[in-house]
Amino acid sequence: MSDPILTLRGVKTDIAQYHILHGVDLDVPRGQVTMLLGRNGAGKTTTLRTIMGLWRAREGSITLDGTEISGRTPPQIARAGIGFVPEDMGIFADLTVEENLILAALSGPLPEDRKDWVLAAFPALRTFWKMPAGNLSGGQKQMLAIARAVIEPRQLYLIDEPSKGLAPAIVATMARALRDLKREGASILMVEQNFSLARALGDHAAVMDDGRIVWAGAMAELATDTALQERLMGLKMEVA
Amino acid sequence: MTRAATNLAPEHAPKMARLSLAARLEPWAPLMLVPALILAGWLSIASPSSWLTLTVSGLAMGMMIFVIASGMTLVFGLMDVINFGHGAFVSFGAFVGVSVLLVLTGMTGAPSLVLNLLAVGLAILAAMAVTGAMGFAFERVIVRPVYGSHLKQILVTMGGLIVAEQLIHVIWGGEEIFIGRPEMLKGSITLFGATLEKYRLVAVGLGLVLFLAMRAVLRGTKLGLIVRAGVENPDMVQAMGYHIRRVFVLVFVAGSALAGLGGVMWALYQEMITAHMGMEIMILVFIVVIIGGLGSVEGCFIGALLVGLMQNYTAFLEPKLALISNIALMVAVLMWRPQGMMPVIKAK
């Protein structure tokens, strides 16, 4: 794999007295979508939070576009060019939808073209533009969380389980927006439990178990190999 | 593809239910408490002129408490820090401000409103500069090592308050200092038969201007957005690229400077200052911060006005109840809204 946008080597993270990541090695290719898969508790969210600097890696190196970012603070990492959608969405309920997005635009006012694109992808946000984000439904909050991450172009997007707890129709809206983002040439590292969505969006897959990457390769390979799926993730599903 | 398109999420245009008048007014209930209390005062105080005097006095007191409490509620909301030392900035501000006024007797004694206000303005600037700098040092030395531990914060900031009070004794001596108001702010005007002290009217005006300015900063600027978002979810603000620690230090310094400003206002209100005046006023400040809802500037404003009015009305109607009236107010508000009147929704 040539010139990955993000590289993790031997990343170990502890949370309190627990060792969560036991040496994660991962390459995220530039301009493509990489899916981070694995059972609950495998360390996927911790990996994303460690990349963002929200958990401090005890050991190992994390490089973004060739620059070492481990040991930096979350604001420095965000400004280095990473857009982050956390698992709990991190919406500011007291701020309006507009204010949530203004805050996400680091370099000044909301860029009009991106704003138009986001509102076309998620029309519900236009409806609630001036209302407190706390009034949004779960799906709309997730749309806002993604909109916030993409309101300015970033080098890399980290998206943690965007389909969690959402109705299929909303997941479809989300998938369409992410596909648009992908067409734009964005580099995305996404945690996803919904394998159909992961298969539809992902170019690459990395499977985690017990704080390590246990398999990495092309999504097409994982998608067609049911035995591999079952071995890696305990998945038993019909492949359409 | 067309089939896929029909599967997309519908545009949820909000459907508005027909709410009863009571349900529609409910979110605005805290805002109506101040007029309701003023009305209750009107009904229970037989003389309209006394009522007007007490109302202006209550509003003036409330505004001063708001100025002191606003910084504290933001510090509390933003970094979950309980700062018992906040009262030290009130005392220090008062002593610095009064010292400046005592030097500027030429200006305060002149029968010119401009010169008088200029003197008060200089005293306020000096007080805010000193207490702001103290706040910076206080955050670095005393608060920073105890982030995340409320018990340690209470002990350590309380210790800081005691040290600051003793420092005042060292610098200014142990005696209280009397300070007359500037010439043109002395005395009162008569309106509808009520005697209204000029200084209290100035205090109400100044408090209102500060509240509106603070609201404008919090609602209309990016810094304000960062502060409001940080009160809710500091981790996410960091992950979006903002150094919340720096913002916190800024808020701490601004809050300390505002406490210093409140100290000068309070000194001119009481016309006497002591080293422990800050600690005394902190009881009212805590009540205001709690009933307003931690981290809410609007809630703090309403709470401060309620406390000021309640104190003045009960002191007139039943002086023996004045001491407990505000505690009773706090109990009543917390029974109605246990998180305070306008709580900030925390992500944690």
C-alpha cells in the first residue's frame, strides 16, 4: 500500500488500569474508505479516540500524512486536519444547528459551497437550522454530527458507528452522504457494526480483536469470504 | 436507484402540537418569576412609594450579586470547578478600588458627574486589573492541581480565600475602611413620592449593561459559542480544534475581574469595606449560582434579581425572616426544578 494518509505502529493505550490496545498496526489509504470492524470491546472506539488524542497512547507511533501526531493534544490533532464524529455524536444540545456548524468551521465563516452540499444531503438540518440541536431526533443528531465533521474539507475523517440505533431509512440517507464524500476523494476511517453498510461503503477493512488488528485487506475479499467473516467476526450471514 | 431514493429518510418537517397556554409558558416560567415577585411585593407592601424604593434597592443588590456570581457560574459549568476563593476577588477588588478612590478625592469630591464617574471608572479598572491578575495566578497555583476533585477544590480554594483575606490585613490593616460615595452619586431623587438613591440607579444600569454585554458575547461571538459548547461537552470542543484550557483560563480571569468589579460596586453600596466582605457575600452568590442552574448566565441573572428583591422585601416586611428568606427561596426553586431554573444540559 503506497503512501497511506494515516499510519499506526505498535499503538498501546491504557484506560485506568486496563490495557485496551495491545499494539495496533494500521494503514489508512489516502482517498479511500477503510472500515474498522470487530466485536464489541475489541478496541475500535479506543483506536479512534487514541488517534484523536482523547486517550493518550502509552507506546507506539501515529503519523498523519508523514507527521507524528501521537503525544499532541486533541485541538492540535484536529487542526492538523482530522474531522471526528464520536460514537455519542457529541452534539451541543444548547446550541442551534447553525451554531454547531459555525463552531465546526475552524478557518472562519461557514463555507457556502460546503454548507449547500451538507443541507442538500441532510435537508432536515435546514428545517431545524435555528433550533437548539437538543430538539433533534437521534437520526438528525447523527446527520448534524457528520455535517459538522465535513463542513470544511479535512485530510481524514474518523467516523464512529454512524448507523448506531438508526432506522434503515436514515442509514440510507447517511450512506448516500458518505458516498458523496467518498466520491470527493476523502480519506475515511470508519467504525461500523452494520456489515451491509460497511461492505457497501468500504474499500478496505481492518478487523480488530482484543486490542489488535487481526486481519487487514480489501473489503471485496472479506465480503465474499463467509468463512473468513465467521472466523474474524463471528458473522453468519447470507452474502447477496 | 429510484427505489433506493424512496428509502431515504423523510424530511421531518416539525409538526406542532396544540399546547395548552400553561405548557407553552412553562419554559418561560423562570423569566416570569421576577415580575411575579415584584407583583407579590406590591401586593404585600401597603405603601407604593416604599415598594418602589425597595424594588430599586433589590434590583441594585441583585445586579451586583449577578456581576459577582456570573464568573463563578461559568467557571463551575465550564470546568466543574467549585471555587470558594471567588469571594477573595470581591474583597480585593473592593480594597483596590477604594484605595484608588481615596487617592482621587479631588475627582470624587468635585460636583461634576463626569469627573465622579471617571474616578469610579478608574477605580473599577484598577480593581479589575488586580483581581484579573490574581485570578490568573489563583488558577495556575491553586486550582490547576485539583481539577476533577471537588473535595480538594473546596479545601484548597477555601484556604486560598483565607490567605487572601490575611493578605488584605497585612496590606491595608485589620480595620474596616469607610468610603463616601462621589459627590454627584450621593443623595437621592424623588419619583412618584418614592426616594430612590442615585447610586442604586447607577448600579442597576451598570449591571444591566454588563448582563447585555455578556449575553451578546456568549450568543454572538465564536468565543461565546466555544464557552457555551465547553460547558456542555469540553472533550468534544477539544476534538473540534479548540484549546478549552486556554478558554477556561480566560473565563477564570474574566470571572475574577468581574468579581473585583462587583467588589467596588458593593463597597460603594455599603460605604464600608472589610476583609471578609467577600466571604459574607459568597453565601448569596452560591444561592444564586445554584438556583440559576450551574453554568447558566441567564439563570444566574434571574436568580440574582430574585435574591436581591427577596432580601429587600422581607427585610421591610418581617426583618427577622430576612436571613432565611433566601434559603427558603432556594429550597422552593430546587423543589420546583432540582437542577436550578435554567440548567445547562451536560454531555457527561
